[in-house]
Amino acid sequence: MVLVPCLNEAVAIAKVVGGFRRCLPEATIFVYDNGSTDHTVEIARAAGAVVRVEPLRGKGNVMRRMFADVEADVYVLVDGDDTYDASRAPELIDPPRLSFLGHGQRGSRVADQEAYRPGHRLGNAVLTRLVTFAFGNRLTDLLSGRVFSRRYVKSFPALTAGFEIETELSIHALQLRMPIAKLTVSYKERLQGSSSKLNTYKNGLRILRTIVYLVKEEMPFAFFTLVAASIAPYLWVWAPRRSSNS
């Protein structure tokens, strides 16, 4: 199954649906709309997708609904902005390659980098480095497209409501030491008239907060040891001053 969460992607959604119908002809394309105010729903349905609507705003809410609703052996998750190359999807769903999380990392070609906004690229690199430092160096792109097995999807807790869900997906696989396959794919520039819903600073801070929360929940001893080590020098300096003033 192909899962496409989207919001106001009328410009690109027909190309996304058409591309995956050609490359994965046996797959059903599910488009989950998250309250679009344009013609995304009508265009997706006309292109041959099964369209459903999730009224609770946020990518995490949409993905929680998709994972609960759709029954399949393999799930391809892709955005509705036509920035990923659908022709590479069959390589990631090849059974020997797919175990739990198939990971479509974005390429390093000049064209890929020009299409990938500098702020997003820098933020993704920093956040990916933080996650791999804490949970293991097995990913190179925290926020790229993915392919999942049924076992992964049905074990995923889906705690977050927004774009932070991307981080949660990766940390879930890393923490459970699930096998991960990686495939470099090209990343295309958005079509004219299409705009990203990801705010570099606002969503970046939310993702960072999610990373901190999950580290605390999954690795409490290491987390609080680091916190204690960080504040110890300040307590050491402050304590004598307090006693001398009392």
C-alpha cells in the first residue's frame, strides 16, 4: 500500500498518484487529506487514489490514522508534493531488502541539494546527528521517505501530533534495533505553486523537543546523568556564595 498524507497539494498530487500507480501497479494508493482548502481531494480521487480525510490537524495525527486504518504487508510512505522519485520504490519493497524500515535517503547531487532548502538541509543534518549519537549511527537522513513492514507499523506507538512524527519513526526503529535498509534517491524541486508546510525554526524546535523527550524516556539513566553533569559546575559556584551571605 502507498500512504500519502497531504495538505493543499492540488498542484502535485495527481503526479504523485500517477507515478506510484505506474511503478507499483498492484498497490492501492491511499491519500489522507488533512483539511485542504484547495482541490486536493477531488484531484486525488480523479487520479485513482482512495481518499480519506483526517480532521485533526498535524502529520502525526494523519499517520496515526493511516497506520490504524490500512492493513497491508508493506507500506510505502511518501509526501504529496512530488519531490521523490516513485520509480525507486520497487527497490525498497524488495523482500530481501525490506525487513522493518526501508529508508529512502536524499541524494547528494547538486540538483538534489538545490531542491532541498538550505535551512531544512542544515536542520535535518543537525537533528540526524543528535539522534544517531544517542541511538546509534544507522541513519543519514532523519526526515526522508520510508517503506515499512506490517510488523513495524503495528508496533509503532505514534505519540506525537505534528512533523515530529518523522523523528519518532526513526527512533522507534533504532531503539528496537530493527533492521534498516537504505537507498539513495533523487530529490526533486517542488512544482511551481506548491509550498512546503514545514517551518524550519518552529518545527525544528518541536523535533528537538521530541528527541530530548524520547532520550529521557528510553535512556533515563544516561539522560539524567548528563543533566546532572551539566548543572554541577553551576551548583558548585553558587553554593559557597549562598553560605557566605547567610
